[in-house]
Amino acid sequence: MIDEAFLPFHEILGRMLDVPSDLVDETAGVRSSIYECSIESPVELDIVVDEGGAVSIGLVPPLYRVDTTFRPAYHHVRFTARRVEDDDGR
């Protein structure tokens, strides 16, 4: 079981993709569209393999800073989402 402080990788991706494609302010007459979004962050990983061989990956931004002679080596995740429109304009 993944440590409860960590979120499953698929949930992190879902939250990062939950970005509105258009930002509209009718009062000001402004419309903005997001065509690409990039996020990069250090992460701590928790990887668990169950008895059946299924792999679960959890990640979270670093939980705390550790003041030691050697700093922990964090992994990095970079995620880029690009908006692609179909032939029907969606």
C-alpha cells in the first residue's frame, strides 16, 4: 500500500489536466485560451509492488527539508499538456 501522504500518479495527472481551456471575462471583453501548460517539480516517489506483481506509483512534492551534510536526491517530474483541436474544432 502506498504511503497515505502520497497521491497515486494517475490522480496527480488528472489534477494537472483539470485546467480550463478558455478563460473568459465578459464584463472586460477578454477571452484567453491555454494551448500549452508545463509543470516541473521535484518529487518524492513511493513505489509498491503487490503480491500479484502490480506496481503502484505514488508521488508528492518534497514533504520537508532535511538539513544534513548530504541533501536527499529528489526525483523530478516534468509534465507538458498541449491542446489539440479535432476537425470539429474541439
